Amino acid sequence: MLRLLYYKRASIMNTGLERAFEKLGLVIDVVPAVRTDGREWDETLELAERLHGKLQAGTYDAAFSLNFNPQVSRACEEAGVPYISWINDSPFYIGDEAAVRRANNRICIFDRGYLEEYRAKGYPAFHVPLAVDTEFFTMAAAKQKRADYETDIAMVGSLYNSEYEQITRPLTEKTKKLLEQILETQAKIREKSVLPQLFTEAFLTELNRQYLEAGIDFTVDGPGLEYLMLKEITGRDRKLIPSLLVKKHRVRVYTGDTMPLPGVDMRGPVDYETQMPAVFSYSRININVTLRTIRTGIPLRVLDILGSGGFLITDPQEEILEHFTPGRELEIYRSLEELYEKTDWYLAHEEERQSVARTGLEKVKRDFTFDAAIRRMLEEI
């Protein structure tokens, strides 16, 4: 029986993980990442001492956490214990590259698009897609009243009201126009980000010169500007799509953002474990607009919708198309015109819509379980 030291971060994935640990018969010893004041630990002596005490007092087969923590890695190296981290954020910035290269690390990444880059840097990285607990989600949906969540079309999540306008305001009109052209070009290219090729050292130097000249105490680097622009593109799509679809259908958006969208039924955020499964299950169509920083991976939102028994229309991602068949387990759209046509068609063909939703649920129930993901990660040690 394997024993894991579990560095438990605040995450919506915790319940699924812990239910899988129990099913697999793993012995789990928890070190909470959240302090009594509600914040997460950072690089502190107190955390180091807690980890050291645990590792010296017990015999562990491995340590585990969501995302990578340099201090956990360091403590595990000193104790001779493998450290498994499952990267579930995008983008995930690694500050301490020396820590990531430690031989005891097993870094599992849900987005295969980063794998080649990580391995080229010497990171001990592996590909493990995200997972969903279908049993938990379907039970959660059944506890809610269908009438409270029924609508034609639903979207859940941030509208990504980015700082793009604020950050570009001090720049010259010529530079702002150029950035807008770059943004529009990237918006048309879903397969990859071309921004790193365009953000040359000379270009970034000129941007920072303009900030300095405007008296703004701010500098921008390539990765930061890329994230800002990809976030802005995602936000524009997430606002535009419901605004177009509401012209013909009932559209509901669940978000913590307060920006109104004319005609759209704007609701507040929903609880991930109790309400969200009901939204996905009882909405006739669920729309996913992937955060553009995800290169090839299957977003957690896709698995959440399918795992709740919901019908999904999503933008295409390389790994989605590898694992799912459009028209069988989900639907995809490559343009706003195609999205408009498919929402019309499925809202008019109830039997086909329900069939796709059922098949999608069975697919993730079989291939995207937390049990299977944890087994895959344990194979690496």
C-alpha cells in the first residue's frame, strides 16, 4: 500500500483527487497549503520545518501536489522522496528553474503543448491530461431543481476583463494600432501563439521606452505581454459569443464579472461542486471558449461539462480532437458562423442533442478519471 505526503493547495480539483486516493487505497498524509489566515504558504522557514518534520518522521513512497512547489521539491530531495506535481494552471510560471530540474521531480503537465519546451530545458516532465469525477458531478446535479437552471445556452466562467486597455493607454497611437493589428492576427490563429516571434527585443525596448517617457513606472516583458494579449482575445470572444446568440435564443452567463451584456441573463458565479454540475446538466447547450494560453490541452471546463452529462459545443483544441469525435461526444466550432448554425440545429434536434451528451458522459467516465490519472503519475516513480 503506497503512502503519499499530500501538499494540499486550495483547488476545485481537491474533491476528485481525494475520492480517487481513497478508491485506490492510498495512505494520505496531508500538509495543508492554506494557512489559518486563508493565504497559501510561500517560501517560508515555517513551511520548510513542517515538511522536514513530516518527511523525517514517516516513510513515504512519494509526495504530491497540484502545480509545482519549489520548497516541497527541496524537502523531498533532502529526504530522498520522489515528488509528483500535476500542473493544472495555464500559463504556469516557473520562477526557480534549478528547483524544477531536480532528479526527484516528476512534473506532470495537462497541456502537451508545453512538454517539448519543458523537456528541452531539462525538466523531468510528462503528459497527464486533467480528469473529472463523473459520479460526484451527476449526483450533485440530481440534488438541484432542474427549473432553476434550465436555459437554451449557458456559459460559465470569467469574461476576462483584462488590463489590456489600461496598459496600452500610455503608448503612442501608432504603437496601439500596431498592437491591435497583432491582436487581430492572433485571434484568427487558434492552433498556436505567434506572439513570441513578434515580440522582439527591439519591440519590447521601444514599448518600455514609451512607458518611461510617459512617466509610468512600468515595464513589460515578452511572456507578460503575450499572456495579456491572449487573455484579451479570450475575453473578447467570451463577451461576443453570448451577445450574438442571445439575438435568437435564451442565453445565460454565470460569472463573477459585473459587465452587463445586453439581452443576456447575467447570473453570479456558481459553486463548483454543488451548482455548476446542475448548470451543465440542465442547460440544453453549454459553450466553452478556451483560454488562449492553453496550447493543445483539454481544458478542465470541457471535462466538467461532459462529466456532468451536459451537451457541449467548444472551440477546437488539438487534444480535444485526438480524444473526442465531433458529432458523437461533443461538437466543435471553428467560426462564429459555424457556432450559430450548430446551436440552431441542436436546439431543433433534441434526440440527437441528448445522444451526444450521453455518449460524451460515457467517454469521460471511461477515459478521463482521476483514478487513471493518478495511476499514470505513480507509474513515473
